[in-house]
Amino acid sequence: MVELGTLIAAPFATRMLADFGADVIKVESLNGGDPLRNWRMMHGDTSLWWYLQSRNKKSLGVDLKSAEGQEVVRRLLRDADVLVENFRPGTLERWGLGWDELHAANPNLTMVRISGYGQTGPYAQRPGFGSVAEAIGGIRHTTGEKHGVPARTGISLGDSLASLHAVIGALLSIVNVKCQGRPGQIVDVALYESVFNLMESSVPEYDLFNHVRERSSGALPGICPSNTYSSKDGRFIVIAGNGDSIYRRLMNAIGRADLATHPAYQNNAGRVAACDEIDGAIEAWTSSLELNEALARLEAAEVPASPIYSVKDIMEDPHYQARDMLLDGVLPDGTKVKFPGVVPKLNDTPGSVEWLGPKIGEHTGEVLAGIGYDAGEIETLKARGVIQ
């Protein structure tokens, strides 16, 4: 598998596949490599995000703008199963690495193309980032305080959703190649469509009822009770009393048997009509108790609930630890650091972390030797500044 990508969407897709044993060769420019190497919090001269995002990958440093560098990539792709890229549409074509050329040389190649707006359509040439995709994809309109500014979720959600769709598309194409004997195909992943795909039934709701979903703070509109409530010690707790039987257990747990047995509140539609009353009763209860006491009572009543975790809370949680979601890593200078574990869990062929993100061109010699370059050719390319 070859990655021609930077920052988040394409690299995250290949990272997930690399976690499960895919041989991922990340092609990086010679001018600093992937900009993610310098994003957010640094350890020395390298971003911690880089070590996570590029774990289990091999780095090949190539001047993609040179004819010789482009030929290196063409040779690399002759026997590859998958190419994942996230350049603006038309970039690879200008480098002689478009679908027609690559597919002719390797009919089994799957080409996953991630872009802001897709490879076609009137917006195809617009630059696109995850934040913009979240805006045009609809999710920003529904995120935040009810009467406040549309909010970001705090992570690069649009990019990560595109990564997940890219993995799905790649695997679907590979199944067709390996099991059905069909040729490889283009997987066209648009960031905005990856966001839009999560927007549930908002389209038919608008089409039939002219209903527009709006921001709702911590509540789940149309479902009651499901909201965020405050505790006596100033923390927040999410309680999901969505099901009818769960609702009754919740009301009994908070000492409101009258609401548990109220005839009008035995189904969700009746509860939604009286949600202010129900939410008020829950808030009065949670605000009278410290968080841990409220959680203990809800757990005893088998009501789904959770505090809102920060990363500090996650790091201290025994369940995360028990499921290997916090792995030990060692940086090049010997510094020990925790990294997120591998998802999902497979019982027979589980994923693993073999090494953290490499240096630029760390595997160039190994990769080129594997596709037929001899030692002299590799040294010549290095001397000409084509590879690193």
C-alpha cells in the first residue's frame, strides 16, 4: 500500500490499515516531509501527533516534482494493491500519476482519492479542509449551545470521518479484486460527503416536514430523557434514559415514582412533550449529589450514564487500561510516552504497534531495493537529490 498524502485524512486511513499489518509505504517530499511532523505539541523537533499518525509505516523520501521521482513512484505502484492520496484533484495527473496511467500499468490497483469536494462537480477544484467540510456537510449547524455560535467538536472530525470512509472504500474494492476477480477501481472520498453521511434523517425530515435540525446544547432532540446534567461538585453527567423501561428505572432511581408511572410518559412521544418537566426533575436530582454518588446510583439502576471525560480522566480509567487502549511507546531519544491503542479488536488477527512514525526517508533504500533498484541506481538518485 502506498500513501501519497499529508496531514490527516489520507495518513489516518493508512495508519488504521498499517495497525493491522498492511505494508504501508509513505511517500514524502524532500522539503520537510509531511507538515504534520511540525503540528501541535512537539518533542524536540518532531510532533507527537506524527509519531502516532505514521506508526507502522515506512517512509520513502522522493522529489515528486521531478521526472525521475515520478518514475520511482510509478515503479512502486506497479505491484501495489492500494494507493491512498489526498491532493487536490488534478495534481497527480500533472505528475503523470493519474488513474489512466496507473490503471494501465497495474489493473488490480485500487486508487483511494480523498479531497474536499470529490473528483467531480462544480466545487471539485476548491481547496478543502476538515473544518470546511464540517461546515458544508451540516454538522457544524447542529453543534454547540442552542443560541450560540456553531461550534467545533474539538478534534479534526471531518478529516477523520473521511479516513474511515476511505478505509471502507479500499476494503470494498480489495474484496472485489481478490474475491471476484474484478479490476481495481477509484474510491472517490469527499470530506464533506463523509460528514453528510452521518446526518441521519435530516434530509427526509426537511423534505417532508420542512424541519431543520438546530443546535441543542447537550440534549438529544426528539428523544427524552437524554441530556447533559450538572452535579453538586460542578461536573457534568450524560444520562441516556432513551428506552421506555430505562426511563422508568431512571425515574425510580431519582425518587420520582410519580413520573415513572405517569400514563402519558410511557413512550418517547409522550415524554418529548413534557421533556422540560422530566429534565428538570433529573437536574434537581443530579445537582443534589456529587458526581460519583449519582453515577453509582444510576449504575445500580442499570441506567446508561457517564461523566464527560477529559484526556486526564481517560488516562486514569481502568477500563481503557484493561482493553489496551493506552499503549506504552518509546521515542527515539528513549523518552517513554503513552499512545492510543488499536481499534477495532480482532480476536484472531489483532492489530499492533511495531514502531512509531519514522524519519523522512528512513526506509528509502529498503523500499527501492524491494522494487528492483540496485545499489548503484539508489546512490545515483540520492546524489541527484531525487530521493532521501
